Amino acid sequence: MAQVDPPEEPRRHPGQRDPDNPRFYDPDWKAWESPRRWPMVIATVLLLVGVVGGYLVLHHRDALPSHPHFNFPAVKTGGNPIPGSGPGQPAAIVFRGKSTQKNLPLTVQGGVQVFTMSCRCSAYFAVEVATKAGVPVALPVNTNRAYTGSVAVSIPTGSYDLTVVADLPWKVSITQPTGERPWAPKSYVDAFDGVLGPFQLTPTSHLKVAFLPFVSNQLSLALLPAAGGTSVPVLSSSAQLLGTTVQTKVPTAGLYYVTAQTGGFWSVKVLP
């Protein structure tokens, strides 16, 4: 029986791929696909510019912008003292975690509690205080992005449960200012949610406020009695402010903490 030779392989140019090979790559496809990659390249470049810009702002935020009619004082943002953290104050209550933790036992004294919180979260970060029966009494933070800041609340003396919902490592430090002396009425600057004071205020005292939006265009200021109680709203603005003066209108003269919830650079100075 005659031997039959196998069919001759088709001749290909050097470097040409076999179309029957599952790893075959058609060079014409590359020529067609390349123009479609440009939008993605441009988007990637813009994203990198945004990330670098955000890094520079967050790590050099003491170089605050100026305006012909108002200049932010040369005060390092994020460097204001945390109320209740000085000498002679009750020890801070500190919690840490790497993800969501529920029903952490928390006992507080009456008056004001300052929650200083941080999480480089990518999707969600919330801190809630509830009674042992599960009734919420405070929600210091509830956000869907990375967070750093301080929030003051007033919770009656008692035992509670602290729940932290987070997708990355976090820290919550709770200070309870007691008998603090009034702060000097100078300008204080920050770029995060913050708590200042206490300040000696009367119903006719004023606050000089400046605000430059960055993360969002919202600034809310309120006054919380140092002895605890109901917060007094002072200002809520979604526009840039350059030295706006507002009256405190507190119900009685006394010591108050200034609380700021913000999405940008802000400055507050207490006036007579």
C-alpha cells in the first residue's frame, strides 16, 4: 500500500500566526482596536491628575487659597486641639477595627462627647450610638468615602452600644471635655468636620466665617452648650463665604462649642 504524505502546511511569512491556533492574534485587529483605546488612555490620565491633585491638597492644606478681600490665616488645618484631650481631662475611649463591628460597649458621662473618627474607606463608613434596647441616640458620621474629622454630640450619662460600619480599617476616639477653660477668640482654620472651644458667648456675640468649597459645597455651623443639651444652628451655606459675620443668638450666655460639618476649607473667629 502506497504511503500517503500529510498535506503540506501553508507557507507563512516570518512571525505570521496560525489562524487555527487558539492563541492566534490578527495584526489587523490591533490596527482597528488602537484608535478605540484613546478614550481610555485620556480617562486614565485625567484620573491620575485628579489623584495627584487630591494628594497635594490633603498633604499641603496649610497653604490655603487667598482672596483680595479675605485671606485664610497661616494656621495648619487639622491642627486644632481636640476638646477634652488636654491635661486633667478624662482618658479618651478608643476603638479600632478593620471592618464592621457591632454592639461595642460604651459608657459615657453626661455633657458633651467629641467623636474623632478616621477611615480610609472606599465605600461606606458610619458610626452609631444606640441604647442597649437598640434605640439610636447619635449618628456622628455616615458617609460613602474616606473620612477624617471630629463631631460633638450630647448623650446622657449611661451605657450604650457603639456600632461601626466600615469596609476598611478605622479608628474612633471619644473625649469627654470637663471644666475646660474658654479658648481665645482668634481665627481657627480647618478642612474637615471639626469642634472648636469652648468659647464664652452671649446672645449678641458674632462669628466671622469664611468657607471655600472643596469636597462638597456645604458648610453647617452650630453651637453646643458645654454642659450638654440641644445644639443651636448658626449657619448653613452652599456658597463660598469670604468673611461673613453671623450672630450667635444663643439662648443664654455661657460656654459653647462650635461644631462644623463641611466639605471644604473653613475659618471661624469669635467676635464680641
